[in-house]
Amino acid sequence: MRDVTYSMSVSLDGYIVGPDGDFDWTAPGDDVFRFWIDEIRGVGVHLLGRRLYETMLYWETADQDPSLDAPTREWISLWNPLPKVVFSTTLSAVQGNARLASGGLAEEIARLRAEPGEGEIAIGGATLAAQAAEAGLIDEYRTMVYPVLVGGGIPYFPRNERRVDLELVETRTFNSRVVYHRHRVTR
């Protein structure tokens, strides 16, 4: 069965976006960007909420910029063809290799787990991940912790999360002082 993973950049105080909506502090250094490129290779489908989907739309046309470096072009070559499922009550259409979810999150994950296919089911976006966490659908939490305190904003973890026991599976410190943690849910 395919694992469901929740992986995002987070401030040391636990936020993916600061109180002003800013997340410029998550700009990855070369080593972190290389990690994300390698990480996306293991994803079979990416589930996104509307806000993250709209943020990631940039990549749909970014390859038209002739000044892009080789790692950025590599990311685009992996991200754009990756199947994406967008959860939104306000969008009526999506672009690229994306489709709007036809059912609820639990139903969509159950369907994707039952389908033949390889790669993880990745969840992006705190609101969508909070729904998956509440339903007990997340198998792994992956945080790229940045050495910054932003003082509020959108939290990585939902504030009404029930107790979830985790096992640390991997940790890595990057040259840019960013620390990656990968935790597996123990059931």
C-alpha cells in the first residue's frame, strides 16, 4: 500500500507561513534544493490545497525562462508531469497535469492507495494535511526546519491534533543550517 507523506518547510517555531503570509525564509540553498529534487522522484501523486496549488502554478511556465540553471530545469522536468490532485471549493478548473478532487480527502486517498502505481502519495499544504492528520491518514511527517522564528502564521501541525506517536527515521543537517526530520507514524 502506498504511504501518505506530509512534507514541507517549517520555521523553528512551527509555521509554514509567517503572520504576514510571507515565506521567503524558506528559499532553499543549493543542498536543500537538491534534496527536494531527489525527494520528488519518490512521489507518485501530489495532493494540494488551493493555496499551495496556486503558489506552485509558477512552475507550469517557469521553463520558458532561458536563464534557469540545470537544477531548476531538473525540478521542473520532475514536477510538471507529476500527477496532482487539487482540493478546492472555489476553483472550477486547474492547469497542467492536475485534476480537481472528485470526492473527499479520505475517499481520494483510499482510491489512490487501491490503484496500482508506485510512489508515495504526498500531501502539500497545512489545511489539507490537517484534515488528513485528523483522519489518521498520514504515514510520515517530514519537516525541513529553518533556523528562524516567525512568531505566528499558518502552523505545520494542526493545533487540535490528537496524540500521534512517531519514530524518528532520518535526520540530516544541511550546509545552510536547515535540519530535515523524517518521522514515521507508529500505529
